[in-house]
Amino acid sequence: MTAGIASIEVFPVRYPTVGFFKFFQEPGGADGRAAVLVKMTGADGTVGSGQSVPISTWIYETLETATIAIREYLAPALVGRDPHDFEGAHRVMDAALAPGFTMGMPLARAGLDLALHDLAANLALYGAFGLAKPAALNGPQFVVADVLAAPLTIAGGTAEVPAGAGLGIEVDEAKVRTLAAKTRTLETGAGDRLQ
């Protein structure tokens, strides 16, 4: 029996860009790249992450509409479901926001779809390699608070991302090297190596 999806969190952000991109300029004057980050957590604590990038100058979805569509309609339909049932997930999302000539809110759904596939993959990797949860996989589990020089701030459901190179996120390089040395090579039961 696969653990179901326990929760889905939504984090709308607008992060700065270095250059001017006409597609990222919103009619109201807001600049930067809008993104809705999605954190999908399984019943056992395993996490999958995804991102929707609504661009109102390209499609009808905005940062606000994608956030509401995910938080109020699509995510509640997925909570409790098997994260490996991709077809079933799309059926319940279609029922939550009925498709018209095209599927409803495709960019919002894309962020959930990415998180769903990431969660399913992480569950498979943990099982295949007998890893404790959460393990140091490439994904949100790797960016743990103890390697960050300063913690990220989430206020009012919005992540505050600093500006600067690498989005301004600084890590403690010694801790990252130590963590990398511990997790660089994983043994499988067959003697194969994952690097």
C-alpha cells in the first residue's frame, strides 16, 4: 500500500530578473518572474516539489489565479490520493476545474504535475536504495536549513527570496562539502553504484 498525499503547500513568489523580459512585465507594473512553488508531502514525510510559471502576457493565468486554482480547487482534489496514480490525478483535477476547449489552468496544473512526479520518484528512490527519509536526493530535501548561511523566510504564504547571484541564497560551503562526501555514492543491493 502506497502512502497517500498528506498535504500540498503553495508559495507564490515574484523573483527579480537581471535583464528586462517583456513577457515578465505585468499590466499592473509588477516586474520579475512570477512563480507558484508547490510542495507536495506524502504521508511518510517524503516531499515532491513543482513550479508553475504563469505569464499573463502569454496566457490567461496570473500569479494570483494560478495560486487560487491550486490552493482552493486542484490541491484539495489530490490530497489523500496515491501519488503514483497519474491518470487518476488528472481525472480529479479535470473534475475540480472542468476543461473547456483546452484543459483548465494548464500552467497551474503543470506545477502540481511536476510535484506529483517528483514525489513518486522520491518514494521510488527511497525504496530502491533503502534510504532513510528524507535522504539527500537532488530536490528540496537537499536544501536543508543546516547548510544555509541564513534561513529563508516565508511570511504570509510567500517565500522571501533575496536578490543577488544564485538568488542571493548563501550556503555554508564546509557543511555542503561534508554532506556531499557522505552522499556522493550510494550502494544498491546488486552492487551497482549511483553517483
